[in-house]
Amino acid sequence: TGMLAMPGKYTVTMASKIDGKIKSLVEPMPFNVTRLYQSELDEASHAQVSAFWRELEMVQGQNSVLNNQFKLTNQRVKDLAQALLRSQADVGALEQQLEDIKEKLSLLNHRYSGSKVRGEVGVLDDHVTVGQRLFVATIGTGFSSYGPTPTHKESLAIAQSDLSEISSKLNDVINNDIAALEDALRKVNAPWVKGQAL
């Protein structure tokens, strides 16, 4: 799966892997990839199309990293909440710190992936998510060598900008707010939380 191969000259090889050892089975064989059909419309050059695909793949990779970071951070905050419950800390300040973190993460989660509640009941969100913008850029160009339209380019640019901003704000929450709460929890001898230094 993935993007189409651009027309041009390629080489194929075959190898076997047995007990961790790779053995070449045949000599490399060259072959040509030709266009499936010729578009009636003016289209981008092969180099332009390929460059857009590479940029799209890079942004999709960044999106995967951010998505995973959200999952890890949300779980970390749940673990910290449990540690706070089991600690001997006085009620008040630490709970407020935790709630402030949850609120910041909720706003960032909504900015990144939209309203979870609306999605669960099948109501369209009025917020366009990073994933939706990447879908537009991908579905319109991933299976065609015609090239990106201005809409595809704009959608990818906005997705990239949103990812950069959301990543920066999430890192700020992790490195400042969560780190401060963890430090405060250590001072009241709260239970150890997965991911913390021993």
C-alpha cells in the first residue's frame, strides 16, 4: 500500500531470509513503469507530484507521532490522578493543578481530533481536524499521478501548521505542567507512576 510509483526505470531484486541470513536469489532485474492513462488536463510534473507525496508522507508521520503522544500523555495524567488519590497530600492545590492539566489537554485534544462526544452520537463537528485535512490531501492525490490541486496543497499546509502548533502546546503541558505536578507529588510521597524516574 501507499502512493503510486511514478513512471520511470526501477530495479527489482529477490532474496530469501533463513535463520536471520539473507541470500540473493536472482540478479537485479530492471523494469519500466509507464502511465496507466494520459490525462486530458494539464498536470504537474513527475518531480512535483513526487515531492508532494514525500511531503505528505512526512506530515503523516508527524501526525502518527503526535497521536501516540496524546495517548501516552492522557494515560499518564490518569495514572497521576490515581497517585494523587493514594497520596497523603492535603486536599486542594494539587487537585487544582490536576484539573488545570486535564482542561488544557481537553482543549488540545479537541483542536487535534474534534469533539469525541459529537463523534460518538454521529453529529458532525464544526471544527476541521488535522486528520480530516490530511484525508483531503491524501485521497485526492494518493491514487493519481495528476498532481495536487491548490485545495490539496492548502489542506496539507494547514495540517502541517496545526500539527506544529498543537505539538508545541502539548510539549509545554508535558514539560511544565505535568512535570510540576509530578514534582509536587514526589514531595508528598505519592506512589510511583509508570514513566517516572526511579
